[in-house]
Amino acid sequence: MNRFKSIRLLKSLIKGWTPDFLLGAYFKSKVKSFFKSCQLLDGVFCLTDVNGLSWYTHRHRLDFYKNGLSARGSQLGVTYLLDKIDFSDGDVVVDCGANMGDLQLYFLANGLSVKYFGFEPNSRDFSCASRNLIFNGNVFKEALWSSNETLTFFQDTKFASSSLIKPKKFKGSNSVSARRLDSIAQIQQSGVIKLLKLEGEGAEPEIALGSSGILHKIQYISADVGPERGVLELSTENEVTQFLQDNGFEVIYRNVFHRNTVLYSNVRFM
């Protein structure tokens, strides 16, 4: 192991052992130009930026905001190819695998007001995402799937890799409510959906199948189809792409530099 890797590992270990309140103080000392405060509230951090916006996160995601909330939003825009889509105020955005609800920061940074629906079954992440809702809409503490049932959810909060497909590594499991996206009344009644961000940590094919009843009104789908499915960590790109092409979508962009994200466009809207 070279010196650089050794130093990075040591810093990671120190950060992992640091109590939350000290970690919050350290974070605040490093980002004075972006945040007014970093407070520990009910076991999660509340970041208040220089514009007065409060954002909630847990310790494992704190570093994502070290360059400010706008930078985090811009990063996600590039990751999910959102900058390839012409959004307008009032557009409906469905965020599958919402984590903290950070996708909203892209629209906020670009001066847009969308209608946002987030889905996040991880309890710690949902507690943050529900408080981070800044647009009209809702955050659901449910998983998306190909049927409506109760399933085992394998949790990996630290690396945001929780999944309904048993992964190689996880930290405990619990039962969660899983729903078809096309069975949810608020989604059915939402009109045209400008974007479905599809990230299921390997469960993308099942989630896409559970959206089949409303695919005709989804204009764009940005899917993370990288190698995350199950113990073998398989990619879901071929299966998702074939299903969406069979249902009137085409691939318009790929982001092979981060997560292997693919942007699909509904030919019905062309």
C-alpha cells in the first residue's frame, strides 16, 4: 500500500470513530463559506446554508455537501444527465431511490420549481428526505417493485446501497412495503411525468416492469444500470434497455464515467 492510500485509509478510520458532535464541528470548520451552521438534531445533521436553507443528512453522507448544496445539485445533474433535459416550472419528477432527496437540489440550483415525488424505504434516509421536501409533492417510505407486496429489504446505509435484491454486503435487513409505481394514486393522477429517475441498486428491471401502466406518460427515464444486482453484482443495462425499447423508449445519452447511467426518451413525445 502506497503512502497516499495509507493516509486516506487512516483518515477514513479516524472519521469512522469520531463521535457525531465532533464530526459536525469539524465539518463546519471546513465549509464556513457555504454553511452558517451544522447542528446535530435527533441523530442527524441539519445543515443551514448561507441562504438560510436547511438540509438534513446523516454522517455517512455529510461529505457530499462539502462544496455547498448548489454544487451537490450540479453534481447530480451531471450524474443523471439532467442537464440534457429541458425542464420547466411545474414539471413532475419521480425520484426512485431518493436517499436524502438530493435530486431536488439540481432544480433549486437552476431556479426551477418542480412537483417532486420521492421513494425511499431506508428508514434513516427517509427521515432526512421527508424533512428535505422543498417542492410540492410527497416522499413515500416505500420501495418500488413489480408487484404490491411486503419484501425483505437489505440495508447498507453507509454506502447508500440498500436493495430488495440480496447484495454481497449488507448491514441487517427488515420488511418493507413494496409497490408498483403505476398503482400509486398520486402518480396516476399527476399527468405527464417529465422524469423518472430509476435507481434500485440492481432492482431496476422489476421497478421498470412495475411502471408499465404509466410508461406512456413518462417523457424521460434516467436509470442507473451499473453492476449492482445481487451477490454477483451484475449490470441491469441490457434488461432495462430491452424492456424500455419494447415500450416505446430509445437511448439518447449514456454516462459511462459515473455509475453507467443511461437516459431514455419516450418516442411518443417526439
